Amino acid sequence: MSAPLIPAPLRERLIANYRSNRDGEADHPPVVKLFTPDAQATWLLSELDPEDGLLFGLCDLGIGCAELGYVALAELETVRGPLGLPVERDQWFGADRPLSAYAREASAAGRIMV
């Protein structure tokens, strides 16, 4: 069996961010960066709702318009790029600012710049 896309310690941080953001006003730094190695999609994710498996973050499908939104973890685990490669986690990613800063930068550049 393969390793989970998001390991347990990172899932716990994502869930903690979700639980601390009941009013929707928090601006957490991204906890995890996911990407397609054979396409242009990138996700910077800061929260995970443990009830429905929805992740919140900055989503960039490689079409020139990154946006804040939700994506299902179960869906990300099934995505394959044009060469059949699955979504991967950037093991060396470390956020240095809140999610909103990445969103502003991506809006100006037309893509996530990490």
C-alpha cells in the first residue's frame, strides 16, 4: 500500500487550522503544497474539515487563474496528469507567509509562484 498523500502529522495541523477558524476570518499559512508532476496544477492548502474531507486553500489548475477555494481530498487522491502520474506532496515546502499573501502573488502572476 502506498503512503498517504497527506501524512497524519500534516493532516492534524490542517484539522487544527480548520477548528480554529470557525468564523472564517483566520489567514493561516499553507500547511502543505501538492502538485501534479506532469501537469501545471498546484494546491497550497491550509485547512481540512475532518467531517467531509474538504481542504481549503489556493488552487491553481494551470489555466492562468489561481483562486481560493475548496477541493476534496478524496478527489486529489485520484487525480492523474496526462502521463498518468498522481498528485504529489512537495516534501520541502515550508510556508513563510499567510495564505492571502500567496493568493495576492498568484493573482498578479497568473499562477502560484512557489
